[in-house]
Amino acid sequence: MLKIKELGSKLGLNPADWAQQDIAETELGWVPGHPIPEDPLRWGKSFKEGSEETLRNTQMRRNLGYATGKIRAKRNTRVEEMPDWEALRESASNIKRTVAANWVDLLEQFEANVTAKGGVVHWARDADEANRIVYDLVKAKGVDEVVKVKSMATQEINLNEYLGKHGIQAWETDLAEMIVQLSDDMPSHVVVPAIHRNRAEVKAIFEARMEDAGELTHEPRVLAMAARAHLRKKFLSAKVAISGANIGVAETGTVGIYESEGNGRMCLTLPETLITVMGIEKLVPRFQDLEVFSQLLPRSATGERMNPYTSFWTGVTAGDGPQEFHIILMDNGRTNVLKDPVGREALKCIRCAACMNICPVYRVTGGHAYNSVYPGPIGAILTPQLLGATDHKDPAATLPFASSLCGACYDVCPVKINIPDILVHLRHKYTEANRGGIPDRWDIAMKATSKIMSSGKGMEAAGKAVSSGRLMAGKDRKLGYLPLPVVKDWTRTRDVPAPPAQSFRQWWQEEGCCGSGSTSQDCCGENEGGAR
């Protein structure tokens, strides 16, 4: 019995741990999420380890499959209405490439225009600097709580936790973000942070953590109205609001946010002071460019023609909205991404999450498997680059391998980020960075394969040897699981078509390259016009 327990411990199969987890879930009323990490971009596990954990959560997988399917269907309907959709994608891609090519000039232009309109611009090299600037601004106002608009930039730097440690409570006002915050969880989706929760879990979270929740049912409207009443008090009393930004216009100094609940509008207009944290990649050159992104972003993110609340503000306007506006332009690894001529395409991302909703890997593993605040295909290429992660011991370096390379993410991306190409590029960088040491089985297998594939005679011999596989394929002409080194990892989850009865080389010798009985020497001879 002792040996069985030891074996179970090594394999991570500990019934005592399962019992404790079941008790915790029963007491809470919902499945505990991911505890808030010290580094939101690197939670400490590789994708493989994270996915093994999330795949066991069948309720999460059901929630995720249902929600992503709904969003995908709405998005497809709205895209089909647009005869110029591909032209819009191409235009957006070119606009973002223009930004990357003229980044310094556009940032300086943006700063000048924000300042001219009464705003104050701050520059932050990293997360620590951005957090300190926000804290100093809030502290100067003498308040101990702020309201927040949903923001991936502030999530990326753990701003809420930083302010909390210094005695300032930051209240998330987006419904999904509020659910995540109340449940001491981490977001699992860029647009819908609580996509991994269902209405029963939300009800339990509200009852346990929302002081003025009142009597609740599982009806979405009842839950939404309870959240509305709870948040309305925060909006009306807050003196300071913190937001992110979907877009910044260099030509005018304008900042914009697209949202669907109205919480953003409340935060952007009622408080006396507004502090915005914006990643420096969110720029567009001209005000006219908003026309392009205002058509692409809502359709790609939530399947809407236009977000119900689309807000733009330029500096400070006397007697209208916040009378003090600060914007923090944050780098936090973005200029390092710009250095890579292939990987820099990731900076075009407008955080619509269309790639997540279509990705076959994300849809079954969920966002927490990526162990980063940026999950899914875009997270797999953005997170490692922001961190400069290539070492095999760094869990973030494993993210480029969290993909089937099916290409669906590229097809739906509204700014045409070629995510599959970048994934392959980052896999290559990872492989090159970790060369040396004792060769593993893959090194040996690839070395042996390269010897065969670099030799014509070797390929001919291999082709003849492979033809024997037809005997193993059976009537359905498919090779199933093969318990051979390296090969077993591939065939464990895939069927391989049986080798053809006649190889290309054999056909070539019989038919000749023209297919008319002529020999390959006649068809592809020494003359200048011959094929080579």
C-alpha cells in the first residue's frame, strides 16, 4: 500500500489532495480559480502542466465551449454583412505597420497633442514604474479607493494588487472583471475575463462576496441588476478612475475605449480625475483611422456592428468630464518585441480575442492553461516576446508550442497577424537557444532523418522500406498506434495514411517525366531549355 501511495505521489495522483479540493469547492460553491500570481505574464507552470490541470475541469470546458461557440457565430454573421471585410483587414494591417515603422515620431506627436489639450503624459519603462506613477497620482488626491474600466494593460502589471498593498482599493466595474475580482481569480479571456464561469457559479460568487447582493436567482438579468446596483454606488462616490485604452490617435491626442456595458462611460465622465494606462503599441497615426478599427474591433470581439458605448476623449474640456487627465505610456517589453522583424507583427494586436474563440487548443484548455494574462494564440506569441523568454526552464518559453498550427487564428485576425508563422519562428528561436548538452531522442531522430533526406539513394531506399507499411494498415488503409520510439508520440493521437502501392519514384521510372513514355534523360537533358 505504501508503494502504491509513493507511485501515486510521483504521478500526481493523490486522493487526499482530491478530497481537499472537493471540500474547498463545496464550501465555496464554485470551482476555485487561479490564485493571483506575482508576475501576471509568468505564473510558474509550463503550458503542458497548466493544460493537464485545466483539462480535468469538465465544467470549465463546457462553459468555454458554449461561450466561444456563441461569440464565434455572432462574429461570423456580422462579418458576412461586410463586402469590404478583407479590404478593411488589409487597411488595418498596413496602418499598424506604419506605426511600427514610425513609432518614435508618432509617440512624440501624441504626447505633444495630449499636452496641448490639457492632459499630462507620463512615460513608464516597465510595470514597476507604471504602478508607482499611478499610486503617486492617486495618493496625491487623498482617496483610498478608485473605480476601474476593464484594462489588459493594468492587468498585465498587477496594478490592483500593487494599489491594495499600499492601502488603495481598486474596484473593477466591468461585470466579468468584477466576477474575477470577487472570486480571487485570474481572467481567462481577453474580452470576456470570466468566460470560464457559468451563471450558477456567478450566483454563488455574488452571494458569498458581494455585501449588498440581496436575493438572487440564476437568471442573467437578476445577476446583472444586482451588479448594477452594487456598482452604481461606486460610480457616484468615486473621485478617481483608472482606465486602459483601445486606441490612441497621434494626430489629435485622442484616446478611445470600446465597451458594451456603460461602466466605461461612467468611469470616463463622472470622476474628477482620470488616469489612463496605455501600451505604446495602441497608437494609430490619424483620426480617420478610427473608421477602420471601429468596424473591425466590435465585430471581431463581441459580434456587434458597433459597441453600445464607444467613447473618445481628447485632453480636458472645461465643465465636461474629468478636469484632470493623466496618461501613462507604458513600454514593459514592447520595444524589445519591435526588434524582431518577424515577431513584431504581434504588436498589431487590438485585443479582440477572435483568435481565442476559433482556436481548437484554447477552446478545450481554457485561458489559465497558458499561465499568462494573455492566453490563446496571441498570448502564445506575445508573452514570450514581452519577457524575452527562450530558455527551456522558463515556462513562458513553452507557449509557442501550444498550437496545432491549423492557421484558423490568422484567418480571423482583423489586423492580419500571421500567428502561425510567428509561432514557427519562435519555436526556431527556442530550439536554437537551447542547443547543446546531451542529445535527446528528438535530436537523434532528426539527425538520422536529415542523413536520409539529404541523399537521393537514401530516400529511394526509405521509400521502398516504407511500402511494407501497407501490410500493417489493414482494410481501412490507415496506420494507427505504432509503439516505436518517437513515432509513438505522433501515432498515439493520429492515424497515418498507408503508403501508396506505387511510389513517385517508381511511377517516374515507368512513365518518364513527360508521361508519354520518353525517358527522363530525353525530357530533362543537358540542353539549356531542359528542366533541371
